[in-house]
Amino acid sequence: MTIIENQTSESGMSTIGMTEAPHRSSTRVEVAMAIAWALAIVGLGSGCAGTAGDVAGPPAASAEGTSSSADAESPEPTAGAGQIDNADTVISVREQVDDGGDIIEILELTYDAEHPSLAATEGHNPEIDAINDDIESTVYGAIGTISGSDSWADVRAYPFTSEDYLQIVTTAIAYPTYGTEGELFSWVFDRHTNTWIRPEGVFAEAGLTPDALTEAVSAAFVPDSPAESVERVEPSGFRYVQGVDGWIPEFLIKVTVANTEAEPWDGLFSYQGADATGQPLTKLNAECLFDPAEMDTMDPPLMYARDGAEGAGGLWIELPTYAEVTQIGGGIDADGNRWAEYADDAGAVSVSIRRASAVAATDPSEIRSNVTGAVDAVDAATWRLEASPEVSEAYTYPASVFEFDTGLNEDRRGHLGLYFQTDAGGFVVDFSIPVDLWDKGHALAEDWMKYLSFIDV
């Protein structure tokens, strides 16, 4: 086993270095044998669409074929005839305040006014100028509503840079407050077409009218108690994230939740709808909306990099480096727990890795709640759970293997995976496989479970 530690490259981006973990002596071969033995004992995966074929061992060590939203490659933007070149356009900090009272982070897009592609506009990029003007009026406007010696502002920014897009998400709230997590805004810039992509157009293109959005979110909402229900949904913004077949929109919304036994409250949520392979609606952590690993490294660092959220760092689980997957989701949930979702490039399996709770469950019913709590439409009759001494010994953490099915007919999926009890909490590794691709997906899942890595992030 290895522990992977974050290091910093000369470019300032996070790189991965590997050091041996002296307190864990199991080799990869021993882990593989133990996982195979445990799966054979439990008969894991036999309840869905058939049995898996032979599973090949890991190929020669290589990180190629593994991609994520943070490192997805696309063609370099070029100026072309009459086209503005945004290769050097970046996200910068316009204002940053943390004086022990107000927290204010305001970002902007900056570009090279001397670039030849801007000669026709006398060194101006009108589209970027319009974005910066809107950021200024929107964020300063929100701050301007906060006045008085008894109030203070909390404005946090989240930057995302890729070859295709420059994206900024900002939240703003006044304290003291009750029953709300504030407002959310977003700005997305297409570097290739030199276009500001406005949220209202993306919501409309997805057919998410106000009524349709409220209906969809209400159907996906999982209440904490029977007294809760969705009262109102407001589109706030969006960002593009990597899906299986390319970029897909992640809709960022404010949901007012009614409660027959208490006052209503407003929360910030992420909605992916039909494009989601897992939970379509996710409650965001207002202190740190997204996984810090997805965001840009700014100097000086923004609040998400300085504070992080509880659970943002510490123990984590990674798939083997040879697994050909794309990360399609991830972040820090409302309880401060890290999560990530991946899909293999052939669509045979999707993988959810998450810290399900800050304190590991030990009772079988609690483990079941940890495992299935983020999954809809569980077929209770298919649920199976069994403690595995073999997996526990291989990974040096108490472990259980599980399986269950979800959905009906063509939406039927089989799930199998591992639950680990650690000092840092309970961790779930859940492989979800369509029934019509069961043999291929099961083979991948069984193989990847043998070569997981516990890391420090």
C-alpha cells in the first residue's frame, strides 16, 4: 500500500508524489488475493444480471487514460482570422479582504491588451469587459446591501480554469442571519469563441423553465424529515463539469425548503438531472462549495484554500491509476464530507467514493444507511452485507462487502462495493453497473477493488 502526498510543482499546481506507508505491510498481490477471496465467500454481484468473466490483473503502471475535470485536454485556442486569442486570458483577484470582520473575495478576467488579435478593438476585449463590469455591479451591489456596525459581509469566490472555459462562482451573505445561505452568482467564459455564456440561456436550453425546475428538484429532493418539502426553487448560476461524453452543465440553485414543524430555510444545491449518474440533487456546503482540488491555486490563497471545510483534507481513497475513468462530480457535502463520482469511458460502470460519516458505523443497520443513504430507489430485497476479515486484513481497516440493486426495467442497476471503518470516518466505495453491461462492469469493479489506495489529501 502507498500513501500519496500532495506536493507543489514549479507552476504552483498540485502534483502527486508517492511514499511508502511503513505501517501497512500488505502488498498489491496480497490485497488482490484477499479481495478475490472475500468476493467469492460473499458471492458478491451474483444477484443482478449474471457472473463476471475472468479479470485481468493490473496492466503496466501508467497514469494514462485517467482524466478528470481538472486535467481534461482540449485543443489549444488559436486566434485565427479575426478571432480573439484567449490563450493568455486568466482569472485574477481584483479585491481580497479578510480583516477579522468582513470576508470579501472578488475575481475578474484579465487579458493582454497588447495582443495583435485585439488591434481592431484598440486593445479591448468587449466580452470580457462586460463580464468584469457585471461582476463589479453584481458583487458590489450585494455588498452594498450590507450596512451597519452590527453586520458584516461574507463573499467567497471559486475559480475554475480549463483549456475551454474560465469559470467563476461567487457566494454572498450578510451576518448575522437566520434561515438562509445567501446568494450565488456565476460567470462562464468560452475561451475558444470569446463568449460569455449566461446562466439563463443554459437553463433554457436544458428545458428547465421555473416550473420544470421546481418539479424536477421536488422529485429529487430527499427530506431530512417528513415535515420538509420544496417550496420554491431559484436558478442562481451554473458551471461546466466533465461528463462521460464531454462538458455538461451543473446547475447551481437556491432551494427554499418548507417545514410544517419549523421555519422555512434557504439552501444552496447542485442539480444535474438526467446527466447525473448518481444523486441528481446535491446539497452544497456553503463554507466550501466545491472540492478544493478542482479549483485554481491563487496567490494569496482564497478562503477555500486557507480554511477548507471539515472533511476536505485527511484520509481519502483513490482508484488504481490504470482505471480509465473520467471524474464527473465531486466536492464537499453539507456535512463536510468529501465525495467524488467517476464513470468509465465505455459506460460499463460508475463509481462513487465518499466519506459517508465523520464517525464510522459499526451496527449493520447504520452501515446500510451509510452505504445507501445517497442512492435512490434501493431494492431492499437485494441488500446484502457481510463483514470481511480478508479485506480488513489486506487494507488494515475493518471492512464489509455489500451489494444491492436499484431501479426497474431498463433503469435497473446492480451495486457492489466496500465499506471501510476508519478513525477518520466511514468510507464507501460503490460500483454501479447497468444490467445490460453487467459482465463487463462487474469485471472492472472486481479488479479495481483489489488495487485501491488510501491517501492523505
